[in-house]
Amino acid sequence: KKEGGDEGEKVPPSPGSPHFKRMGSAGSHTVPAASALASQVLSEDATYRDAEFQSALGNLCSALHRTVRRGLVSVLDLDVLCQVVSVLREERSVANSSPTTLAAARAVSGVIRDAQERLIFCANGALHKEVARFKPTINDLNYPGKLLGEEPKVAIIIDDESSSNKKKDETTAEAKKEEDPNDAVAAQLRVYESWFPPMRSVLRILSKIFRVVEPRVFEDIALSSVQSCTKSLKDGSVHILRKSGQIHADLFLVKHLLILREQLSPFDIQLRSVERQLDFSEAGRAVTRFLANRNRRLFSMSTENALITLLREGVSVQESSVDSKRDLEDCLRSACNDFIEHTSSTLLGPIGGFVDQCKNVAGSTSSSTEALARAPFTNGVVVKGVFASALQYLDGELDNVSKQMNLYLENAATQGILLKPVVRKVTRSLEEAKRFIGEVSQGGDNGWDGEVQSDVLKSIEEYEAKVKVASSKK
């Protein structure tokens, strides 16, 4: 009220007054209804379906598309591009649900295509750099050191600030040692870090782009990357063979090929394609015939046209089928066969050489039994020494094979599958050795008698029993 008792204008409630709070509460309940009503009005308003208005809205969205495209060109992070595609797909589905936002949906679709193209470009670039052109370092090839958890070797540079840097390194090393060894996440990270870097890169990039690019594009990228990864694994196995030995090279290749096949199975892709190439091997002869033909018809509108004949005879299309999944299986099978062959040879030791010598003599002469009986390497004392020496080192070889298989292959079933052919091969060689010994010891000549023959046969039985016991533990 004004002075004099006259009633004046009402003062609006202050933000802290109860009346203002009641108004805010009532307004909050009416916001969704108001939004729904506004959306209904916009959809029913004929203005938003007007051709001129939609054209203007389309021009505005096109300008927005061009602006966003300029920003996408500079993005290099695969994670950011994947998130952009995923978010924009959701926005496009919302925009497509209303006729008033179809222009925006078309602009968002264009941005999605641009983001996918940028993503494919960056993914191919990363795969080319990290897989196809990968140059391994000493630490990358540090097997079995990486599986044993050895710290990578780094060069130490001594300068004025070396003391402070050394303290930082010691603090980091102590923090790593204090990590809980039972932590499942840390254990999984350690396993992941032990993989060969090219295979890590392939699986990481494929898992990122799997759901954000078209299936055909993804399968094409996966096909080429698996080929490059398999080649890189083979090259790494050759380096490890020179550095660490045969068994480490074989198990390295088997381990990583098994992991690669297992990790690719969830993608459910065929990894097959048909490559077409132009073959110009007959081009020279076709040009010669073209120039030698004086009655060539250059302007004839038929199949007898000289230019058409030149192209048909000089250029051909060669098709070749590429199946990366089949190549991966073949490579894995070859790696397993190499491991079986090398491991059985290692376990047999000098016995394998004895059997091979007997086979060579038996196959080179018609009177094989007499030649074997007179051969120096079939002397009873020599053969007894061969089996005694092999039996002496057998326990150490079996322990080493078991230790390395436990290190590279965590699955006991996989170890058993690999060891069964080894045992069969060793057993077969021992049976052949027993047969040759029976042939050369019949006459009792060349250092053979009942005692020597009995000792050799006992060594064979003991040898076979030890191999079978070691394999049964898997």
C-alpha cells in the first residue's frame, strides 16, 4: 500500500518466499507437458512442412555439416572418432523420428560418413605403421623374458640430473613391486603386455572399429591386417630362434596364432575375398599383331574393331582367391607340426640318429640285414652307450619341455593335444629301434650277446615309460 492507505501495485514474490517456491514446483510439473504440447504443435504446423522452409533448413544444416567436416579432418584419435560415430548414430535415429528434423538427419548422416571415412583412414594408417612396417626391438623379442615378467632393459645415461632420475625410477620400480599379485585386472594387463606388439595392435584396432564401420569395410581391413600380423609373427619367430632356441620359437608362434584365432572368432567374419589384377604379359604380342595388320578397322562399330581386339588380346584379368582364415589355420597347423617334429627329435636325442642310420643302410642295399649287422654304429657296445646317454639326459629334456609349455600355453588341454603326437612319434621311433636291434643281434656278432641285448631292451622300455608318464601329467 502507498502512503495515505491507497492500494498500489502488487510487489512480485521474492525468490526466497514460499509463494515463489510453490510457483516453481508447479512449473516443474508442467514442463514435460509443455514440451510435449510444443512438439505436437510444431509437427502439426504446416509451416514446418513448407518446401521453402525445409529448403532453408537444409541449407542451414549443410553449412553446419561443412563446418563439422573441417573439424573432423584434424582428428587422429581412433577413440574420439568411434565415439563421434556412435553418438551421431543415436542423434540420427532421434532426428529421423520426426518429419520436422529430416534435414538435420540428412546432415548428421553426412557427418557420420565423413567420420567413418576418417576413421578408416586413421585405422589403416595405424595398422600399416604398427603391423606391416613394424620393426621389432630387443625388448619386443625378449621371449621367454616377457612371459617371466622381466623388466625391459633400457640404456642408462649419466648426467648431472641422473641422481634425481634414478630416484624416480627406483620409486616406480618399488610401486610396481608393491602391486597386488592377485589383482585380476593387473594380471590380465600383464598377459596383454606379453603379447607380440603387432598382434596387440591388430586386435585393439579391430575391436574399436567393429561396430562403427560397415561390415564389408571391416572385413576388408581385418583380412589385410591378419595377413600382415601372421607374417610379422613368422618373422618374430625367426628372430627368437636365433636368440633363444628352437622350442621358444615354436611355442611363441603356436601361442600367438592360437590367441589370434581365438580373439577373431567373436567378430564372426569370413576373411575371404577375390583379388583381380590386370595381366599385360600378352600386350607386346598383341601390339605386334595390331601393327602388322594392314587391314585393321579402327572405326568399325563391331567386335572386329582393331582397338577392341588389341585390348581383348593384350590385357586380361587374373582373379585369385584370398582366404586369411584358411591361411591362419594352415600357419597354425604348420607351427604345431614343427613343434612336434622338433620336440620329438629333442627327446629322442641320439636314438633318432641311430634309427635314421639304420633306415639309410636298410634302404640302400639289397642284403640290408647283413649290412646292418656289420655296420660300426650297430655294434652292441656302441648301441648300449647310445641308449644309456639318451636315458641320462631324458629327465632334463622332459622337465624343460614341460616347463616351457606351462610358460607359453596356459591351457592344460592344449598342452595335452600337442604332446600326444610327440609321444606317438617317440614311441614309433623306439619300436623301429627295437626292430633293428632284434635284426642285428640275432647272430651274436659285432659285440652283441644276451646281456647287452637285455640291457638295451630294458633301456628302451624305461625310456618309453618315462615319456608316457610325463605326457600323462598334462
